[in-house]
Amino acid sequence: MSAKRYGYLTVLIVPALMPFAAWLGQQTAAPNLSAWFPLLFLFVILPLADYAIGRDPENPDAGEAERLERDPWYRALTLACLPIYLSLLVWSGAHFAHAGFELGGAIGWLLSQGVIGGILAINVAHELIHKSGRLEPIVGGLLLSSVGYGTFKVEHLRGHHVHVSTPRDASSARFGQNVYAFVAQSIPRNIANAWRLEAERLERSALPWWRNELLLWSALTLALLAAFAMTFGALGAVFFIVQCGGAIVSLEIINYIEHYGLERREIAPGRYERTTHLHSWNSNYRLTNWMLFQLQRHSDHHENARRRYQALMHYDESPQLPGGYASMFLLALIPPLWFALIDPRVRAFKAAHA
């Protein structure tokens, strides 16, 4: 195994953060403070480790990329995230219901679970839904249903990847738009777009209404909500709903980071240039790329959407973020700092590629 092959196992740190936070609370007799530990790890310790470990500029050559694409190890690792995440979700909901958190601890636990859902459920689902065959897209849909965002499976593939970096895309932030305004408009627009796209598919194919795949994912989400409510009571229902919201908001903040200020040229009324690796922000910090299955090589993903994570390429000419997604996530939450650091990069990139 190569070092990078082992490196992707760092994703297993993510589900371990919640049990570790519970154990830390028991050891320190400070469960409400320890409930915030996963966020401390993801947004303080991880960015520091990212900068310490550095970047990964290496790309596989053509022969190695082909071998990597065929290696079942990488596919198995993403598929394994479904039972891992569902197990974590049940355990975490039970702990929340019985731990007796005060308000501050409850907020920390729910926010932590939501962000972890964004990483382990939505990010992994994002990798899986792009693949051909039946198994991986279905597992991706199940992961998305566990965080209440089954609509992402439809809108991301048939909406975002078609209209990325154009005014028609709800997941591409405009230059000067702050993250709060972006998230407030992106979530309802993306949900509405998904239902519209699926209705159009049914009409084109002359299929009955019950063949709408969003009905299945929505039913699974409601079934999970009911199961949490019946098993853990009102606190279980609150836990499930809030972790869904946290995961969805986390995803949309990452969408903001990935496409902020970038635009495809309009070559004719309503027609835009082909999507390339110049239309998404790239970040090549090694540790976070391992942990996120190379999501940060987002530039290549949009140019080659079916390419598996282990074979994604880094391009120096793509617009480059000054840090990994964990540090950029925090920066985006402070719009004046985000604009001060990122806007000059947008202007310089546009000037260089005018």
C-alpha cells in the first residue's frame, strides 16, 4: 500500500470524534464542554495539522490513474461509510437523549454531529452518486436520506454540474455575496430545483408519479425521524432534525467555498463555455484531502465528474485557495475576512484568464 492509500483511512477519525468527546466528558467531568471537542478538532487542530503537513502536488500518471480506478480498495472504503455513519447516528442520538446535557452542551453536540454528517454522509454520498452501476448511487442516496437531503442526489447531478459557475446555478456563489445570504437562497432553490428536475424526467419518460425517486429518499428520511422519535422520545426527534440541518448547512458552506466568484463565459445567449478545471477552487492540502476523499481537488472533479476520488488531478492553473476546507469554512463565516483574502484572488485569476 502507498502512503496515500493508507492516508484515506484518516476518514475513520471523523466518526471516532463523537465517542471520544463522550469519553472525554466522563474523564474530565465536563460533558457540556467536551461536547464541543469535535468542532475544536475539525476547525482548529485539523487546519493547524494541514499547514504543518503541507500540500500534495503529486498526480498519478496515465497508467497509475487507470490502475487506481480499477482498485476495489477505494470503492470499498466509501461503501463502508454507510454502516459506519448509521451506527454513529444511532449511538450519538442515544447519547444525546440520555446524557443530560445543559443547553450549551446540547448545542455543541448537535453542531458536532451535523458537521460530521456533512463530512461522512454528504461528502461520501457526493462521491458515490457520480458513479455508474446501481450499488454506489443507491448507497449515496441512503447516506443523503440519513441527513434529510435526498434532493441533492438529483439536483447535484442534473442541475449543479450542468449550470455550475453560471447565474442559473443555486450552488455557485456570486462575487461579493456573503455566505449567509448564499446559504439562505441555495437550500430552498436546490430543493425546488430537484423536484422540478425529477418531475420533468417523469414527464419526458411518460412515467407515473410514484416513480419519482425523491419520494423514496423522503420516505426514508421520515422513517428515520419516526424511528428516532419512537426510540428516544422528543429529544431523539430534535437530535435527528437538527443534525440534518447541520449537515445540509455544512454542505452549502462548502459549495460557497468551492465556486465563489468564478464564472463561465457566455458564448451565446443562454449558452456557456464548457466546464473545465478553471471553474472551481482547488485546495491541495494533503491531510484534509485524505479525510475528504480528495473533495478539495474539486477543479478536476468538475472537468471529469465520473473520475474516482483516488485518481483526481491537481492543476496549478486552477484557482487556488490559501488553505484547506476546514480553515476556509471558518474564514467564510467571517465575511469581511473572507472578502479581504479571497476577492483579490478572484480578481487576479479573472485578469490572468480574461
